Amino acid sequence: MYDIETREKALALLAQGFSQNAVSKRTGISRAALRSWCIRLEPLNHSAPCPRCGDTPTTPQDPAAYAYLLGLYLGDGWISAARRGVYFLRIACADAWPGLIDACAEAILAVRPGNKVFRVQRPGCQNVTSWSRHWPCLFPQHGPGRKHEREIALEPWQRRIVDSHPWDFVRGLIHSDGCRVTNWTTRLVAGERKRYEYPRYWFTNVSDDIRRLYTDTLDSLGVEWKNCARAGKPYNVSVARRASVALMDAHVGPKY
Ligand SMILES: [Zn+2]
């Protein structure tokens, strides 16, 4: 029959959104085999009960991982319907930061234990992908169209998680749509040219709502920030004051 590697490759193609028909043509694997693998995978999605869609909704059991994943999702993630009530969550992670790709996969596993996580290579990035019936329960911000074209508001239970794990949320946002950069300049001091470095954190997102979630959380943490328009667009939030950068360094740090 088919070895594990062949199966995983086929499942990764399905995870990218290719139809069973297309994957069958591309890999030579019969559609019947693909169908049976998908059916067998689905029970895995039930192995961890959904915290949200039972009779008494609760919150994910690892709230810190959830807060981090929520930040990643709002930054570079999207959810799409696959088939028969199954959804893909995909988070785009740049190849430049392998540590962040691992951190993303770990967060997905912590939020949906028992679900398989795929890493699908794209030019310059990996889509860390997992399927579940419950991604829309866990990320009710899922909806038609792009995130910046619709209202993004947290539900009260998400609000409580972000309030109790604000740094995890900020770290997720920075790891997806932010960065730490160091600008430098030289100055003459007593006739000697000295180099001064100015580290700062940027966060860039076109959604006003998502930027506000970020800056509200910074406010709650005592981190000072500034909106910086580039080419007339107010997409960038800068953290540059020394004490605020020190706080960000202690809890977020450079990408890795
Ligand atoms: Zn659910």
C-alpha cells in the first residue's frame, strides 16, 4: 500500500486546499484511499472535546497558549471551510524564524490536543496548518472576506483570557505582524564620534480593530506606543521609549 511519507504528502496537499480529485491526479493515489484516510483522520478531531460548543461552554484548557495563538491568528492566520464541517486553520510563518514555526505548531497542539499539525512549504514561508471542526468555535472572528474588511471584536470569554495573559497575546501579535529593529546613529561627544542604538518594536496591521486590540493591551501593561503613518496610511504602531522597549524585551524579545 502507501508508506507514511506518501500519505503525509497527500494529506499536506489536502491541507493546502487541493481537492481529493486533484491530489489523486497529482500523486497517483486512488481517490478511495484518500477518502478513507480523511474519514479515519476525522475521529482524531473528536479526541479532545471542544471547550466552546458543549452544553456548558468553558475556555481552552491552556489559556496562555490560546492567547498566543489568538495573536498569531489575528496577525497572519486564516480559517477556511474544507469539507463536511471541517475547517483548516493556517498560520503563515516566515522561513527566517524556525523557532517561531515550532512555537506556532506547539500552540496549536496545546489548544487542540490530538489534532495533527502540518507544515506546508510555500515560497518564503511555511503554512502551519491543522484541521478541526472547532476552529470557528475557538476563533469566532472567522467570517467571509478578509479580516481587515470586517469588524474584529473579542468575545467576553476571549477578553478574559487576553486580560489574564496579556503578554502571550502581545507576543503572538508581534511574532506574526511585528518585529524588533535596531536603528542607530552617531553623535560627536567631546570630539569623539560615538554610536547610539535605538531598538524599537513595530507592529503593522491594516485592520484598525486589530491594531486597537494591540494598543489597548499595551496600555494595560504600561507600554507606551505611537501611531506612525507611512505614506499616509496609519498601519504602524511603534514602541520606542526606553522603559517600554525594556518591558517588551523582557516579555517578547527578538524573533528567533
Ligand atoms: Zn466546537
